[in-house]
Amino acid sequence: MKASHPVLQTPFRKYPRLAVATLVVGSLVSLTACGGGGADAGAPAPENPIAVGEFPEYYPADYQSIIDAAEQEGGELSIYSNTDQENWAPLFRDFQKKYPFVTKISASNLDSDEVFQKALSEQATGSSPADIFVSNATGAWADFAEREGTLLEYESPEIAELPEFAQLLPGVVAMSADPQTIAYNTTLLEEEPTSLASFAEQIAADPGKFENMIGVRDVTGAFGFTMFYNLTKNKPEAWDSLDDILAASRPETSSGTLSEKVLAGEYVAGVLVTAAPAFPVVKNSGGLFDINLPSDGTVVIPRGLGIAAEAPHKATAQLFTDFVLSEEGQQAVLEGGLSSYRDGVESVELAYTYQDVIDEVGEDNVILAPYEVVPEADVEAFTTRWNGLLK
């Protein structure tokens, strides 16, 4: 059972000038509340009361000026992201409760790297409709953030209330902190894989049974590379487990594809699979599909969020950023299946908080992926060794 965390009580500053209008919600995908990690069942998502027109005392006294500016921007927000609509749904719902004048939010669902490729291409031609970028391609973020004129320099008043890693890069904050798991078909594996080492032992004991029956994230993609590079950099002994795992594996480009193939029995397991897209499969699989955090090394990849330097709706983007980082916003992040990392968020079914991950595998076994560009020599050394293990 996932531990519940007490909701922190924070003094609020009221802004009476924020009108409470009729809520007009854009096209959203509804999400049934879901929860707890792995086979554990936590509580359904709690009601997330939204304090309209009220803000914590640590917000600046002139915060109303950002709200006023946002009201003049037409009630729209455009997001380039690699995040599924069901993950966004509770956040958009509650943000629009907080700010009823925001009536249209569009969020594209792109590949992790494509978020930046699309933005740079549009910026090269003169303009882009993007207000906010969201992706967990750590290296691509680092490259993008270094480019002049790509991101707005904005420091949220929420940053001081969050863990140090919340500020990933100048202009980039963590929306969530998402763990990578071992997904498995419960009818095809006699022993539950609780660690990379224990799974490798199963494979070594009967290699014929597992040949081509394991899916792994493809390291030629930025996200897959980030997973396994950081795993092996921080836990070099993981290479011993990968010797057996990769010999029986086929690479796949997404956690969604891995989950589908594990559920269908094409694979007995998937390594590594992001928890957020896997949890809906757990919920709807009738017990055929489950996930575990590897107890000998769980990689956590923060999902970065930044505001475009030339955002058409800059003030609205600032409000959204602050909301995502707030207690209200982080509870909505968790309800959407992503991993919130702020103290005071209540654990729910079929979703991990960052503290849940620490509690389950221990802080020493949590590997938080940094937002940095990996030197070419290190990339080459890693991929050479990796490719040598694939059959």
C-alpha cells in the first residue's frame, strides 16, 4: 500500500479582482481516477479543491498583474509536448477551474525530440504558436536551452517550495519525476521480476525460453539512451544483468509499444517502461500485465517544462507554470498518472509519487537523470558496449 502524505496547510493571499466566470472547458480526454504502484492498490484520486482567486503568502504582492495580463491574451494556451492527453486532462481541468477565463488549451503529442525540432524549425521561419514546451528528452532540453532566444527567463514563486532538482536548467522546471519500470506478463513469468539482477537470473537459467521474448527501449532514441546510460553510469554492476537481458531482447521505440506487446504475450517482459503509460494497461489488463520498480536501480527522468521566449500568451504560460508546480497542480499531475514530487501530495491508485519510489526501492537506488549533454566519447563507448550485447 502506498503511503499517504499529509496535505500541507498554506496561508493564502486573496486576489478579489479575479472574476469567477462560468467554466468553459476545451476538448479534453476524461480520465477515470486511478492509482498505487505495481500490484498495490492505493486510494482513488482525492477531490482536488481549487482555491480560485487565492494564492500562498509567498507569492509576490503584484502577482495580480500577471493575472490581468493573462486575461488580455484571449484565454488560449498552446503546448508542444510528448505527454498523452489522459495525463494532461486533470491538469487542464483544474487550471481552468483556477482561471476560468482560459477557455482553450491545445497540447500536441509529439516525440520527445520532435518537440524541439518543431520549435526550432518554426522559429527559423520567423514565428511559432508555441507558448510552452514539455519533454523529458534530457539531452535535447540541454541543447535547446543553450540556444539564444528559445526560452523565457521566468522564476516561479513556487520554486523555493520544491526540491532542488525542480530547477532543471535556467528556464526549465520539472513538471513531474517519472520512474522507469520492468513490465511483465503475469501469465508468462513464473517469478515476478523485482530487480534487473533477479530477472537476469531467470533468463540465464533457461535462455531458450526467453530468446527474443524481451523488449527493451531502443537506445538510438534520446529517451531510451537516457534511461540506460544513467542506469549503467550510476550502477555499473547493471551491465552484468544486461549481459543476459540484452542477449534475449529486441529494441522498441516507446513504452506504449512495449506495454502492448507484453500484454499481448509477444514479450514476457519489457525493460525499461515508463510508469505513466504503463499504469492504464495495468488497470485494464484484468491482471495479465503488471510493473515493478527495479530494486537494484530505478531511473527517474524529470519531465521538463519551459516557456517559449516569444510565447504569444506569455502571462498565461506563466500562470500555467506556477500552477503545475503548486500543491494543487502537483495533485493534478499525479491524478493524470505522472509522478508528482512535491511534499503534501496525496498518493493515489496506479500512480507513483517521487516519495513512493524512494520508499519502495530506497534513496540509494533512485537514479535521477540530469539534464545535460553527454560527451560524444561517452555516447560512443556506451552504444558500442550495448550493441555488442544485442544478438
